Amino acid sequence: MLPICARWDELRSVGGGKLGSQAIGLLETRGFPAMVGAADAMTKSADVQLMSHEAIGEGLCTILIRGSLPNVAIAIEAGMHEAERIGELHAVMVIPRPLDDLVESLPVMEMEQEQEQPEPLRMPLNLEVKQEEAEAEPVLIEAAAEEAEPIALELTVDDRELADEEL
């Protein structure tokens, strides 16, 4: 049997690509709100990652997700229902085990959250003043014994009945 192309052995190997045995899902809507709702439903319904989203003109917006084939299929179905509920669903597609050439040609969203470095902790500038205030001894104020007078309480009829019931 003659090889179809020079890269036949490379193409035939399953799971050897960048995504391995993962799948890619595409969902296209008419309108940005439907796309955002579908993306939210897809990422919440299954273990998938949002690769990118594109607004391609005339109100068409596309979402690309990746994950295992069952998870992508579940996510696409959830996204379809949400997109139809909010706006208009235009097209869907699931690609199991995509080739590396295809994966490299797809747009990939840059994750801003991973690239940002956390802001360093900022300390107050006048530490010495605050430390001196904390080290100051507390001042105790003593009340004069003459000022405190015991208060005489008189029991009413209702209070006596309650006291008898408790005994």
C-alpha cells in the first residue's frame, strides 16, 4: 500500500499532538450577549477551557473551547440551549482529536490573569509612630466607691409567680 502523504505515520499517531486526545468545540451566535451566555453555560456545565472568542462581523460571534470529547459535547449542548434562550444560535461544531496544524491556526486567547503579577504589599510609611502608640501603657480609671450605690429592686406579683414556678 502506498502512503497517501509523507506525513502519514505522523498523522496516524493518536494522542501525540499538542491537545492529545482532547477535542475542540465551536459555537457561533448572532449577537454578543448570546455568546457570553453560551460561554458561561459551557464553562459551568463541563470541564472545558475557553480557548478564545471572536466577533467576525455582521453580529456573528464564535466561541472556541477545548477539553475531553464527552465534556466538549456536553458543554456545546448546554451552550446551544443558552444561546437559543438569549438570542440566536448560528452554528456548532465539535472536532475530536484535531491535528496540530489546525490547533496552531486557531486563535488563542491570552490569559491576562496568569500574566499579571500580584501587586506587592504596601506598608504604612510612619511605622515608628504607630509602634510608639501601641507600646504606651494603658491608663486605668478607677471609680470611686462612694459613687456606686446598690439599687433596690422590688418584685411584682408576676415576678413572684415566675420565681415560685422555677423552684
